[in-house]
Amino acid sequence: MATAETAIRDAVKAQPDATLQELCERVAQATKIKSDPSMMCRELARLKLPFKKSRSMPASGRRRV
């Protein structure tokens, strides 16, 4: 669905640090398509778009010595 893909890409571009829930809300406002965070996560991965990392996870690229 090109309309949903465009809305997702636009939402990520407008606010790259938005949470999955915020992205779901923005896409729902733009397209009237409801989704949940797990679906949004899968779509971001499919579209090869970045998504906000949880603060509870360690930063990538860091090694413990």
C-alpha cells in the first residue's frame, strides 16, 4: 500500500526519534489506517527505516573490556 508507506516515511523523516506508538498515531491520522507498535516495527524493518532504540538497551558498537 503506497499511501501507508509514504505516510510512514514522512512520519520518520519529520520526527526520527518518535516512538513506535507515536508513529502509529501519526500514520493513523494521515491514512485512517490503525496499527499497533509491533506492526509498525515490522514495517520499519521492511522499509529499512531506523526506529528509536529503547534506553534500557546498551548502545550499539560498545564493547565491554
